[in-house]
Amino acid sequence: MILNKSDIELDQYDKEVLSKGLNFAPTSAWGRSVENNEWHNAYQHIRREEWRTLLGDESEMSNPLPKKLKIPKISRPNREKLDEKTNAYVDMVLSKLHNLKEEVQKNYRKKNNLPK
């Protein structure tokens, strides 16, 4: 039973979602902006890992970079200068993102018990 104290009319889909109870939280739908944010976050992460591998941890550097010196946000080091482990990690992260939209949509429907 659902008690609706609002002025909004609930359709059958709304009632189905509400009938799941308090432990149910629908995930947001996959849109173009979500996909762009995921790619942006992945490239930021990859870039940080590549530069950290190449330059080392800042606490270990004998001559730390000046605070005003900024590496451009789109720059990435040359792959040939990185070790094999870092290159393999970058390839793995990018391969996981390749079919991300389909995976998220599949899991979204499964998690929210929606028809296929």
C-alpha cells in the first residue's frame, strides 16, 4: 500500500518503484553527460598514474616541482618512457571503458528490476 500525500498523480511505474520499499534506490539513467564524465574521470586517472610513474612520488623527489608550474591538463607522457606495468594498466582501464554504456544499461535494468 502506498500513501501519496502529494498533489502529484502516480502512474503504474511510480507505484512499482515505491512498492520496492525504503531499501530501494533507483540508479540514474545513462545519458551522454554521464558517459562524458566517466571518460573524463578515466583520462584524468590515467594521466595521473602515467605522470606519477614517470616522475615518481612528489615526496621522494629531491627537487620538487614549483607550485606555480602546472602540467597542461591534456598532456600525457610518451608511452615509450613508461614501464610495461603502467602501459598494461592503462590499456586495461581503457578496455574496461570500451563497452561501458552497454554494461551500465544492462546492470541498470537488472538492479532496478526493469523489463529488458
